[in-house]
Amino acid sequence: MTWLITGGAGYIGGHVVRQLIDAGERVALIDDFSTGDRTRLPAGVAVVEGSTLDRAALDRAIREHEVEGILHFAAKKQVGESVEQPFLYYRENITGLQTVLEAAADGGVKRFLFSSSAAVYGMPDVDLVTEDTPCHPMNPYGETKLAGEWLVAAAGRTYGMSTVSLRYFNVAGAQSPELSDTGVLNLVPMVFERLTAGRAPRIFGDDYPTADGTCVRDFIHVSDTASAHIAAARRMRTDKAGETSLVLNIGRGEGVSVKEMLDVIGRVTGYDATGEVAPRRPGDPARVVASADLIHKELGWSARYGVEEMVASAWDGWCSRHPGARR
Ligand SMILES: NC(=O)c1ccc[n+]([C@@H]2O[C@H](COP(=O)([O-])OP(=O)(O)OC[C@H]3O[C@@H](n4cnc5c(N)ncnc54)[C@H](O)[C@@H]3O)[C@@H](O)[C@H]2O)c1
């Protein structure tokens, strides 16, 4: 069987494509290359250049590659941009998803995985966020992920598809330099950018009710994130069609503060990563750490890598794209 990967040229999709191929799976991908990068693609992989909003391109991809399962990564993912352009986010993330689901239902595809996000939880007031923690997304991006989960589950029920929605926490690192994150939206690349430009990294607020006053997050290596998809794909393949309907966190269950992360980055890069304190950003919760119990119970998956490995691999990727950064 072939898995169709939407957004397979992206940061996380690119890792999943690589791990699926390494696991002996057949893969085709569809990507509009709006943020994707061709250098992430393994030689010989089948690529359809097109949008998830293009029903004809999706139908063709499903038919020509005899697709039996879809892993849907393609989406916009910038929280601030989603506040400024809600129509864009609902179109790309919801209409795009619905178009893929309609093509899947009509094409007889019975397995569907959806990239969701910890953004569905908003500002959770708990030590460990379980999948039962109430969801109160704080921005259109998080809303599209929560509504997306509902749409996926509804399609699964009606059309007899097995479905899995995976809520990623703070993804970092790279399996190999060419697969690394090219954006500077997440903490680790944002800090690299500041350090290599000769500027101090910013800490947005140091008066949160946490041990050192800075925000605490659950950082997860992208290779671990990808391996959770392989486990989910296997589960959907072995279960009877329509039997699986899961929503699962992907995290390590371990909180790391922004200050602790800066210490690790300083050690790994050799730069002085002492942060400069800036005002809090609106909407930043003090602590968001996953409970990773359910995914372990359902898929037998747990994370292997720690923050040192995330930062070291992300730094290798950064240096390969920015020669001269390394000290
Ligand atoms: N990176 C993170 O920390 C993180 C955290 C939580 C959730 N997510 C979710 O994971 C998914 C992948 O994120 P990523 O970090 O790999 O992002 P990315 O921007 O690197 O990858 C997205 C990929 O989708 C493609 N794409 C975007 N819109 C498309 C469309 N309409 N049609 C076809 N292709 C399209 C892009 O060209 C790119 O290759 C997204 O759904 C994102 O919301 C990411």
C-alpha cells in the first residue's frame, strides 16, 4: 500500500517521509512548496506538485499511486499570522483538510492521520496536559487544529476510516542536517538566529509562576515525533478499517524552562546564550507539558532523545545552512 503525505517537503513531513521509506513503506507526496524544501526529498520519491485545495490533483495522486492511507501535514502554522489573517488559516487548514478528506472518502482511502498541535489546549492550568484536558484554543491557528480534529473524527465515523490526530508539543532538532527546520518561529532556531547575529536571545517574561520564572515547555525531538507517526501508521494498517479513532499527545512528559534551554544552547554552540529579559508576550502560557501516557499505552511509543540531542542536531542543521556560524 502507498501512503500519501501532504506537506511531505516540510520540516516534520520530510522526517516522516524519510522514516516511512526506511521502514520499507511506499510513499508519494503532495506539496505546494509554499514553505517546503525540495532538498529534504529523498531521490526517486513520487512528488505531486499541487495544493490540498486542488481536488483534481488530489484525486489524481490517490488514483495513480493507489493510495490507501493519508498523512496530512500541509498547513499554515504561524500563530501571529493566523490572528492577522484568519480567512487564510481557515481556508488552508480547514478547507484544505476537508478537500483532502473528501478526496480520501471518494477514493476509498481508509486510513487518515492528522497533524494537530498543543495549541488546541490554549492556556492549560494543569501540571501535565492529558488528552482529556479541556481545549480552549487562543488563536485561529489553534482553532483550526481543534476543528480539524473534529472534522477528521466525523469523516472517520461516517466513511469507516481509521483516524489518528497527533497533538505535537514543541518540536525541535533534526534527524540529519538537510531535514532541519528552515523557519525561525520556534525557540531553538530563534535563539540561533539571535546568537549568530551577535545579539542576546530574548526571554519573554521571567516572572511566571515557574521555578526560574521563565515559561516551561515540553520539547520533543523531531525524530521521535516522526517515529510516533510510523507507530500510528502501523496501528492503522493492522486494525480493521474504521476501528481506530485516536487523539494523542506527542511529548516527553518533561518540562524544560526557557532559561534551561538557553543553558543547553550555550553549552552546545559555544556562544554566550545569556538571555535578555523582554516583556511577556500576550497569550504565552506559563507551563505546557504533555502527559505522554496515552500514546505509550495505545501505540507502545515513547520518546528516546533528550534536549541535548535536540539542540546539537538542530545546531548541525543550522550550521549546514549558515556556513560560518560555528565557533
Ligand atoms: N513545527 C512544529 O513545531 C509544529 C507543532 C505543532 C503542529 N505542527 C503541525 O505540523 C504540520 C507540519 O508542520 P511543519 O513544521 O513541518 O511545517 P512546514 O511549514 O515545514 O511544512 C508544511 C508543508 O506543507 C506544505 N503546504 C502548506 N500548505 C499547503 C497546501 N495548501 N497544499 C500543499 N502543501 C502545502 C508546505 O510547502 C510545507 O512543505 C502542520 O500541520 C503544523 O501545523 C507543527
